[in-house]
Amino acid sequence: MLQLVADGLIVGSVIALGAVGLTLTYSILRFANFGQGEFMTWGAYLAVSALTFVLAMTGGGVMQPIEPFSFGWQLLVALIIAAVLTALLALLLDWLLFRRLRHGNAITLVIASFGAALALRNLLQFFYGTLPEYYSREIQISLRLVPRDVMGGLRITPDQLLVIALTGVVVVGLHLLLTRTTLGRAMRATAMNPALARVAGVDVDAVVRATWVIGAMLAAVAGVFAGIVGQIRPMLGFDLLLPLFAAAILGGVGSVWGAVLGGFIVGLAESFSVPIFGAEYRAATAFLVLIAILLLRPTGLFGEKR
Amino acid sequence: MELAPLLSYIAFFLVFAGIFAVMALGLNLQWGFCGLFNVGVAGFVAIGAYSSALLTGPPEPERFGGFGLPILLGWIGAMLASGVAAFIVGVAALRLREDYLAITTFGIAVVIQLVALNAQTITGGPFGVQSIPRPFFELLGSGLAWNLAYLGLVATVLALTWWALERLVASPWGRVLRAIREDEQAAASLGKRAAAFRLQSFVLGCMLMGLGGALYAHFVGYIAPEDFLPILTFQIWAMLIVGGSGNNLGAVAGALIVWAIWSVSGGLLREVMPQAEQARGAALQVVLIGVLISAILVARPRGLFGERARVSRHADGHDG
């Protein structure tokens, strides 16, 4: 029981981070970006390469883990490099593709993101192959937080705890950015009414670029977190796309806290579905959540009526 | 080069192009004429393929299905099954924002893939369904004659589909679809219930995808979950976008062209890439399709054959 909650929170952290990025791009750029999952995968793989690079630069090529975690400070440097590179990738994609389609039908942007996602995913497969990668091959002893006789007990690795905690830090940071800075206010204004924001002196093009950067960086962080608690595979982001959308819509498109809550709900629903339907149907849970929310409350938990 | 193998290959190539064309026509009815964005094409194709395989196949002790029905009934069953699935998805998603349909259809395709892979007792799991009956196979054997016969069958189905769709989109019903696509409020103000028309267009389009799936299953003779991966959805989309949406000729021509590009590029990559790198070569082939979709959207959004500006056959020549 407790173990299921913990597992749900770990998966939920990754979904939440990805969904926050998705909900931001969805509300400000005004289209459902099917490429968000690929930004996660690219972030995870770019961190693999960045880690190799950082380790080579700092001599030895071996990562000395910081106890009790399975990785050293080099992975955090690699994470930052990967986030910056993923942001550049998003900007490049916007410049090549989305910028040219922005003034047409919104659905054209969705199709374009679909094609771009396909190309990105397979490009990655071309470069890195299909074998799973890991940041660290250290074996971690999981901590027993709750003894087995209390609600089934709870074991968790330090890495997993760190991922949950860092997710909280990132989301609070994003919240402060959106509410306390000029850029954040400009982003929220653009989400509500781009024409009015432009009249009020907001540089909408800059807001669009900032949104891509933030959305892609969040995706990259989520991808690296997914890689820390699991495997890095070419389908990593694609498999998370449905949970991401379910979480963003469940929370209400445009709502950061809604996406976070939605992410954790979808994560918990997935982990609780395993004893009921079996692990092989785990991925269908997000779809059930999605259908339920569309039927019952399509604006989501915190969404505004459109 | 001997003639028979070459002819056999051409027939094989055209059968696939024809099957893809049926699917692309279904997508065209949804996207081209009604503006519905369906990302679950592979899922609806899979439903059709599995339904027909289970209805017509020989009985299997370990598995559900195998009713040994005539193939024609299998095809009708395939269309019905895909139609029912589309109805359920459509009711949930069509009344909402248009991109929610994209997300929901994406989801249904994921779920169908999971079911195909895991529901061993129905779908055969990862091994799929074998020994799907092939029409006239006993009569003609596995050579050129059979390929040509199946080509004739696919061509007939394609022609019927084409004819029915041309009639449909030229009818008042088709005009309402395009009116909804262009301006839903204006159509609604004329008393047209957009939701009902959308649902009809969506269900009909998915039925054609199911039919395409059934055509595929009875040509190849066995199906497995990996035949219905998202890449199939992308291929059909690429066909429609390259050919030009809103035009049935575009959908069929796109199917032929994209399938030709796919086959030739696949052959070239197999020649160029060393044996160990074949999987990477296949990835590159998919990149090509992704780039093709994006490039056509930017450079020539109307595709090769754009939609004809036509109000109705009664108004031809009067609409300036």
C-alpha cells in the first residue's frame, strides 16, 4: 500500500515536470505539442553524452558517487548542459518549423509537432542505438523507511527521494518565476490574450522563445530524472506522452499547479492499477484518466472555462 | 531480369499502395473534409485487421475466435468493429476542443497496441494471429497469379470506396462537413448539428481504416502487434499531406507516392548500410517521413493536389 504510493510519487514527479512544460507551451503557444516527450528523451540522452564529456574533462572518466546517491556532482553539471542544449533544440525547431506555421490553423501546428517528434525520436535512435543506457551502474541499497508490518512497509532509494524533492524545488522555482518576474507576468498575459498583451507592450515573440526554453528545459530535467530512476531508452519520452497529456488536461491546461497535481494523480493511478489490472496494462491507466476527465470535467481541475 | 518476379513485385507493391489508399481515403474524410485530427489511425487499422482475422480464421484451441466465416463477412465485421470503437472515442472527444481528439486518438492507439500485445487469449499476444485465410489461395497458389488476383480485389474495393466517397462529399452531407470545417458557428446558425456530422465523418473514416486493416491481414496471412505501430499512422498522414487533403485524388496519389518513396528509400538504405547497422538505417527512413511531413506543411500546405474550390455540381461555373 505505502509502497504503491511511493512508486506513484516517483513516476508522478517525472510526469509532473513534463506536464508542467506541456501545459505552459499548450497555453502560451496555443497548440498541443506532441514533441514534448521527445524533448524529454533528448534531454536524457544529451545528459548521457554531457556526462561522458564532463567525466573526461575532470580526469579519470570515473564518477565518484556522493553518498548516499548513485551519482556524483558531474551528473548535475551534465543535467544543466543537457537542459541548455534541449532548449536550443526547441528554439531551432521553432525557427525551422513552428514559426512558419504559427499564423495558420492551430491544428497544422499539432501535425507539424507530430512529424517533428517522429523525426527527433528516430534521429536519436540513429545516433545512440536502441540499447538502454544508464548514468551510473552503482547498485543502490534502498532504505527501509517503514517496517514491513505497517501497511506493507516502504522501501525507497536515496535517488528516488532526491528526484521527488528536486521536483518540488523546480516547481516552486517555476511558480516564483511566473508570479514574481516581469517575464512571468508577460507569459501569463500572453496566455490569456496575445493581442491584448502585444498592445500592452509585451514582446510576444520573446515570450514565445522564453516559453520554448522553459518548456524544453523542464522536459530535459524530467527526462534525466526518468533516467536516474529507470532506464534511458529511445521510447522514454514517447511512452510518457499520454500520461503527460492526461496530467496537463486533468490539471486544466495552463495551470502549473494543476499539472503538478495531475502528474502525481496519474502517477498514483498508474501504480495502483498494477495490482488490479497487472503491470502489462499500466500504460493504459493514463488513457482511462484522460477519458474520465474529458467526460466529466473537460476543463480540468483548475482550468478556466473556454 | 525475368519478367514474372518483376511483375509479381509490382503487383505486391500496388496491393500495398491500394490498401494504404483506402486508409488514406478514410483519413481524408476525417481531416480533409471535416478537419478532424486523428492520430490513432494505426489503432483503428489494427481493430479491423484483428476482427477480420478472428472472424474468418480457422479455430484455435488456445485462442478466442476462429469462426471460419466467409472473408467478405470478415471485412464487414472489421468495418463494424472499427466503427464501434470510433463511435466510443468520438462521443468522448468530439464535443471538445479539436486538439483533444488528437490526444484521445493517440491514447486509443496506445491502448489497442497494449491489448494486442498482452491479451494472449484473443490476439495471440506478441506472436499475433497466423493462418488468416487468403481469398483464392488454394485455387491460384502463392505466385504471380494470386498477387494479381488480390490486386484486382483491392482495386475493386478502392474503386468502390472512391465512388462512394465522391458521391458522399458532393452530396449535401459533404457540403455540411466542409461548412463545419470552415466555420462551425455559421453552419450551426443554419441549423446543422456540428457534433452529429463530425461523429458521422469520424466513424465512417475509421470504418475505412478498419477495412484497410482487414485487406492487409488477408493479403499477408498473419498479423502481429508490430504491424500496427505509430509509424503506420505517420505513413498514412504523410500520404494525405503529400497528396493534398480535401481531395480524394490527392489521398490516392499520395498513397502511391509515399509508399514508393518508402520502398525505394528502404531498399537503398539496405544496400548502403552494413548488415549490423540495419536497425539504424530503418530509423533514418522514419526520420525521412517526419521531415517530409514537416517540409510539405511549410512549403506546400495544400499538397500536390489541393482541394478543388467547388460549391456543388449545380453551382459550377457560377462561383467565380
